[in-house]
Amino acid sequence: MLDVKEFLFSLPAKIKPEVVEGISTLFHFDIADAGEFTAQIDNGKMTVTEGLTGEPNCKVSTSADNFRKLLSGDLNPMMAMMTGKLKISNPGEMLKYAKMFGLM
């Protein structure tokens, strides 16, 4: 079973610095049963920390089970949003980074 915390903390190693060069954004992940996390991209570097810090460009809220299902492809993101299983404060911002984060 995929560990949500492990997945989020593995993101910086998956991001190529040249792809995020000159980009600055901040995401909050509020994952019930797994914790709260801040993912920040700032000029070619990505960091993930526990807790919510700063003012996010996008906040993602869901359960750990639904997050795992999203990552494995067992839950359609649009259906999850329409049924309230997934809340995204700024879907446009998430779409810009979803592929980079391994969410698509």
C-alpha cells in the first residue's frame, strides 16, 4: 500500500530543477489520517515539509485512502471533486503541476 507521507516527501527527487526554474508556488496538502504538508517550489528547488506554512496557491484536501486511490488511478479526480471526496481550492494551479507531481 502506498504511503502518502512517503509519496509527498519523494516529490523533490522526482522534479527536474530545470523544469521548475523561475517558478514559485506553494501547495498545502491536508490529508486526513496522514497529516498536513506544505510543498513549495521556488526557483528550481522543491521542498516538502510537515505542517501548513505560508499562503498556498492551492490547497488539496482528501482522505489518505482517497489520495492513494487517486495516485493508483482507481479514483477519477473529476468524479472525486464532484462527489466531495477531493477538494482543490485552485484547480487551475493543480492542473499546471499535477503531471509533475505524478498525479496524472
